[in-house]
Amino acid sequence: MDSSKAELLKQAEENIVELRNQKTENDFVKEQAKINEQYSTLERFVEEHRKELAALSPQQEQDVDVLLQSLKLRKETLMRFCLPDWKFVHNIPIYDIEEHPMVLRDRMMAENLEFLAEKMYPKEKIIVWGHNYHVRKNNSKVKYVQHEQNFLNNMGDYLLFV
């Protein structure tokens, strides 16, 4: 519908990948704000052109809802996950286990699955597949023998409806 928005999405996706290469946290935060604005611009465009976009897609409104949710997830990943991940990659200590990138990733996967089950497909059956580590319940109670510690919380630990 608008090739400049397609280019903006491509640019935002490339920029989010490059965030890990920022040398300082201050540089990271500045770049993060720019990327957040790119995704916000795209969100506004989709919301403002909902009818036109729905007319172009096979499942109409539902496809637009999925597109909006995808943009929101990218922003949420950018704002919640990327800085802890950057710190982890740069060997900056993480003192709160709930801020560990792997824990954040699994919590966000659980939140997305809940969104799909409760908002997108509330009357449908859903099949979920993934690596055992991510989908099992009580993961944090399983001992990782090689490191003499428990596994971190995972998606299964955060799911409320399973």
C-alpha cells in the first residue's frame, strides 16, 4: 500500500539487529528510542489505514489485528528484552533473575501465547509445540546437574491457562 512504510519496516528490523553492536548503554538507549519511534510510526499507519489494509488481505480484520500485534511485539521486544540482552552480551551483571534475557524471552512467549488463546482464538483449540525446555511446567524446579543449579523460569512456568 505504501512502499515507504515497507522500507521503514525493513530499516527498523535491520536497526533492531544492530542494537547489540552499540558500544555504550547510552548509545544503546538513544538508538532504541529511534527504533521505537519507527515502530510507532508503523503502528499508527496500520491503525489509520485499517479498512484499506483489511480489504487487501484474505482474512481481513483478523490479518490487520495480527499485523498490529506483531508490531506491538517488536516494540515490546525492543523495550523489554533488548537492553538486558545487550547487557548479557557485554558481560554486564544482571542482578534480578527476572531480567535475565532467557527468562524475559520465555515470559514474553507466554504472554504472546495467552494473547493468541484469549484474544485472537478464544473459542479455538490451539496446539503448541516447542523445545521441551520452553513448554514444560515447573522448569525452575528441575536441577541442571552439570552446573549444580536449577533451570530458569520458562514459558511453561508463566502460562496461567494450561
